[in-house]
Amino acid sequence: MKIAVCISHVPDTATKINIADNGKEIDPAGVTYIINPYDEFAVEEALTTKETLGDDSEVIAISVGNDKNKETIKKALAMGVDSGVLLKIESQLDSFGIAKALAEEIKAQGCDLVFMGKQSVDFDNQIVGQMTSAILDYSCISVVVDFKLDGQDITCEREIEGGKEVVAAQLPCIITAQKGLNEPRYASLKGIMSAKKKTIEEKSAVETESNTEVIGLKKPPAKNPGRILGTDSSAVHELVRLLREEAKVI
Amino acid sequence: MDNFKGVDYFNTESLLTQEEIMIRDTVRIFVSKQVLPLIEEHYSKGKFPMHLIPQMAEIGLLGPNLPEEYGCAGLNNVAYGLMMQELERGDSGIRSFASVQGSLVMYPIFTFGSEEQKNKWLPLLSKGEKIGCFGLTEPNHGSNPGGMETKAVKVDGGYLLNGTKMWITNGSIADIAIVWGKLKGKVMGFIVEKEFKGFSAPEIRGKHSLRASITSELIFDDVFVPDENILPKTTGLKNPLMCLNQARYGIAWGVVGAMLTCYETALNYAKSRIQFEKPIAAFQMTQEKLVYFLTEITKSQLLNIQMGRMKDNGTLKFAQVSLAKRNNCEKALEIARMSREILGANGISNEYPIMRHSANLESVKTYEGTHEMHTLIVGEDITGYSAFL
């Protein structure tokens, strides 16, 4: 079986973000990029699935973006993914555009099982998996914390308020990964060395367009600085008074 | 998890390949996730975190610069050095474990062993299924290993080994020891297995340094070593010194990891510690120290990368490794001690890693050739006069 894992290249969550001059994009200067953390769970699950099947299954990583995404694809190859595909785009697409590009490639590759993170931590739309499945007419189980494959049958667990939901589906299917699905492996030193010999196919994404347009990015308003009421026990009464009368939280 | 991003004032990362950066980052994350949360507890209890061995093996940290045919990763020397740097950011004891297994056990088997020995031991050692140690230093022979008293005598089917080795990292947890002893006056290497009768490896207690690492004595009392366990390509004292040279190379890189964490800790502390109504980072005397740390870190980083490139292209002399080991260990210890000063009383607490690194570096400055011996090695190289032989 061919298993696809879709990965995105996102700013490190610890990076300080600045807005570019056009006011619509982030300024990439000085930003460290990483593989989207939820996609790491997806990579791990794809690799575990391949290992469990123990047959000649292969795992293909697909990423939509530009040359920089190759770093992220290499990370997946170092973890054990067999090959990579970079779908190049000229300008940033919205979720629908990305879903269309991914769907086209998944179809071309003939992948019946697809893993991806439940969301990318850059724009957090949490919708690419579902859209891709709709375009392909695949099943989709989102925000998955447990995955089992038995022949054509899939059983997944999803976290819901106060419990778990068990969902069944059949291949072809797209699974979006939630934290807790697994513990992603480290890229081993051997894996990193052998990733050099694996191929990353580069091609242009299918003609795509976005349904939505980003009009502007804005930073959140600066937080008001905190107030120090005092440093000894006499401040407690004042704190209680303010919590009651000013903040009205107790 | 700490979110260490490295210290790189002169963009030395631009001198690295993408694979080298990935390897560094993999080990960095491993240290942040697996080593740092538990190291203080192990250090204070005087225990080596044994459960890390399979994890280190799985990532490929044991003998990674040896070829793939023996189950190793085939790294170049810069990547190997970066790995050591990241491990020692965690703790010198963790780096020592990897140094001994790779440079002092797997390297001599790879270099001086028979094909049978390589095929038998290297895959087991790289998987962490067997642990090794290296026995050269003796109670009465440290800087002058040529004076060793450990002796082997040829007997039917093998050798009888007698002697004592001292300050042996991993000794009590080792399945095999690479032991150096004199056979008819010539230094030869032997693979001694822990089951061999007459061999014991009691742990040395009461250390104030490298407490998260096992250090032992090795005692050989009429130990019979079969013929197939002599390292057949050993020819003399220069062989164990070649092993030490490998380990010194790793140490020169490793201690930069200790420098980085001391510097980062001192810098963050100085920016948040308020005295006289301002952060102590605003005082000139603190800035002088911090700038000194950064300067020495930068020099060591550049030296290491160049040393690694020279090792990869086969032009590195052992005296150059001595210079790097000597300089980097001394500067790391100095940075650890001066970082402690910036943290004041807090510097001695295990809430911060500094005192642990400072105590560790006392050993690191001494083992694999003391500071003084490396001075004399470089001294001999540039003057042509040996001051010790």
C-alpha cells in the first residue's frame, strides 16, 4: 500500500513573529522553521503502520510550498519516510488551495491511506484534511488519538468532552492526527545520513486558486503591564479587595 | 522541555551542512527531553542513568563515526563532534559514556581487531546491548602509561593477565574491557570479558565530579584471555594513544556544550537578577564576564569546525588535537567557575546546572591527557624538544 503523509513547514512556535511590509504575510527573516508538530504525529503513525503491515508498503511525504519546505521533507525522510514530493506554489494558498493541490497529488500517487496533522500551527485553520477528503471522496476521521488498521477497516478513537468516541471507516481514508496519537521517533543519525540518498520530487502544484484572501495581519494589542501591590502580607487584603471590587472575579 | 537554540555569535552554522545541523538538532532535542529532566537527581545520587543506553543506541549515538557495515551511521567528524557537544550540554558523564563506548572501545576493535572481532562486537556495542570500557591508566601510572605494570604472559591457548587499572569510566557496568598490558615488554590490547575468571571491576566511590558516570577499578588476578581475544593489529603504546586521540577530539567538542549551557544560564540570570534597582547584567563587571564567555565560546566553535574538517581530510596532527583539548577544557572550566560567580549563592544550587558542570570539568580537564601533558605535547611539536621523555 502507498501511504501519504502531508506535512507543512511552519515557524517554530517559540519564534518571535514580525509582519512583512505588505501587511499580509509574516516576515521570514530570522524565523526558524520546523515541521508542523501535529504532522510529526502523522509521520510517526504512517511509519508505524508501514512497519506493522511489514509488507512492501511505502510512505510518501507531500508538502506544498517552496524550496524551503525541502528542509521539512528531509526531516520526514530522516525519520524513515521513503520519498518526498514538493508541490511548488508561487504565492501563499488558503486551505482550499492547499487541499486541492494535495488531493491531486494523492490521487496521482494512488495513496489510499493519508495521514496529516489536525492543523498547522501557523494559520490553525484545522480544515485541510477534511477538505482534501471531500475533494477526493475519501472518508475522513479527524483529531485522532488512536488508529488501528485491519485489512480495509479502520478504527479510530477521538477525544470528546468527558470521554472517547470510537469511529470506524474503510479505506480510502484521511486521518488527521492529534497530540497523544503516538510519541514521534527521533530521526536517528543513520536515518539522517540515509535521507541524503532519498529523492525529493519537485513539481508545480496543480493550477490552484484560493477562495479566501488575507486582507491583513495584525499583532495582538500589547498587554497592560501587571501591578505590584506590595511584597509582604499586608498586600493580601488589598489584593482581595481589588479582585472583588475592581476585577469582580470573586 | 527547555528550548535551547544554541549560541552562535559568528554564524558558524553557515559552515555546517544540512545533515550536520540535523544531527546536532536531533541530539539537542534528545538531551532536552531525556537527559536534562533527570540529570540532577542522578548526579546527586551518584548514579548513571542506565535506561538512556537503549535510547542513545536507537538514535545511533554509539560509535556513529564507524561505517554502516557494522551497524553504525558513518558520520563525518564534524557531525560526530556536534553530537558530543550536545551530549555534554546535558552532562559530561553522559558524553563520557558515549566517548568511551565509541572512541575507546569500538574504535580500537575497529582499528586493531580481526574481522571476526569486528563482526562479533561492533554491532552489539553500537546497539548498546554490550557496554565497553577502556583500561590504560593504572594506580601508579597516569600521565606516563608506558610505565604500566599490567602484564600478560603467553600460556597454552591464550594469555594470563595480571595487574590493576584505575579511573575506568563504565568499568562496573561493562561487558567487555579493552585492556592494555605488556607482553614481553611490548604494549598489547586485549578484549577481557566480564565473565572471565579472576576479573573484577569494583566501583570507585566518593567522587565529587562526574557523579552521573560510573568510574571503576579493574583488577586482573591471573585472568586467562583466550588467543582470539588479543587485538591482533596492536603493536605498542602508540595504539592506546591513538584511541586517546580520538577521545580527546570528542572532548574538545564536548566541553563547548558545557560552555554553552553555563553561558546561557549566567546570561539569563544576569538579565533577571535585580540588585541596586537594576539587573546585574547592567553592571560593567558582569558584562565583562559575559563577553569573555562569548568570546571564548566563539573561538572554540571555530577551532572545532576547522579541526573536524582537517580530521575528515586526513591532515589533522595529534598535537593539534592536544591544543584544542587543552584550550577548550581550560576555558570551559573557567567559564563554569565565573558563571557561578555571576549567580552568586544561587550558583551552588542544583536549581542551576553550573556547579555540576564546574565539578565535572575538573575531571574533563584532567582525563585523556592532563592540561600539563597537552602543553608538553604541543611544546614538543613546535620546539622539537620533548620535556618529558
